[in-house]
Amino acid sequence: MEFTQDLEPNVQKPIIIAAMQDMGNVGSIVINFINESLKTKKFRIVKTSYPTYVVDMGGYVEIPDESWEYRYTDELIVFGGGRGQPQSNTELNALCQDVIDVSKKCSAKFIYTLGGFQTNRVFEKNPKTYITTTSQELTKQMERLNVDITPQKSIITGFNGLILGFAKKNNIQGIGMYGELNEPEIPQYRSAISIIKTIEKLTYRKLGNMNQLEMMAQKMEQKFKN
């Protein structure tokens, strides 16, 4: 992977929010929303050396410029979004380690990650966000805030799970937030809204007006209405 840094972020002991595209595009929807709403500034770029697909433009193909950005604003660093995530374990581990290195350099207090949580539960327009953490003690603190904890033992694959393992190994507190969804192939705006509300609750920080996400959710519901 290629790592390029343009400047040093002017932050001290920030919160890190790091997530990549996954089921229902939830990771990218939330990361892109935060960056647009808070007008974050780009300071570091990660590019993959080995794209996992090409784009058929209609008779000819182009190689995608697949990359992910670190951005910052007051007391906050945001990483990820974009399209896809590394498919090799080597690149995925290198990416997680880079997030840890940036976190340590800035003396980050927390790493938050997020993604989708596939379920058969019928939740209408109110999906839950389930939380897991890097320690039993932290989970007990979360329970006192009246949030939903992941209901059973499971394996969390990809960046949006593995980054919690890297945080735990490096003694950084981490919280994963996973929004319920039934259809992982369809962009899940309501899951993203649920996660954003949970981030706001845990960080005591407003992330922006979600009216546009609500409109997108309604469009998706109308498009796939039976």
C-alpha cells in the first residue's frame, strides 16, 4: 500500500472514527456524511497497489483509483469511506496498523468503528444499533447508557471488525457500532441514521442535519417497495 501525508492534523487527543464500505454501504454512508457535514480537511491518503476489480465503461475498461482518506476537524479524525476495502489479509492488516499508528501519534482517546448487522428481525423504519467494545469494563459502561449490546457471540470480518482487535492489542479503547439491516445489497440509509445518532449519544457531539439521509432512505424504500 502507498501512504501519502500532506500535512499534520491540528488535533490533540482526538476521537477516531474509522470505517470502510461494507454491507449496505453503511460504513461509507456514515463516513461521507460526517466529512460533508463537518467539512473535514484531508491530511493523509492511502492507495492500494492491487485493485480487486476493473470498471467496464461500456466497451472498454478502466482501472479504478481506489484510495481512502484521513480527514480531520476539531478533536476528531475520520478515516475510510470510499469504495470497497482491501481483499488481502496483508493489505488489511497494514491498513489497520496505519490507523493505530496515526491514533498513537495524535494520542487518540478512542477508536470508533461501524458497519452493518444483518438480521431477520422486522424493524420497519427503526433499526437498532448494536455495540461491542474492546473490554468487558467498557461494555458495562455502555450498558449504563442504555444502548443495545451485540446479542450473541459472532465473528466480525473485514476492517470494521479487525480494527477493534488492533485497538485492543495496542491498549486503545474501541467501540464498534453495527446497524441492523435486512438487505445487505441495498444502501441502508436508516441503519446509517441509527448509527449516527448512537455516535452523537456516545460522544456528546452533534454531527449534522440528517434530513438528506432521511430523504435517501425514503427513496430507497419507494424504489424497492413490494
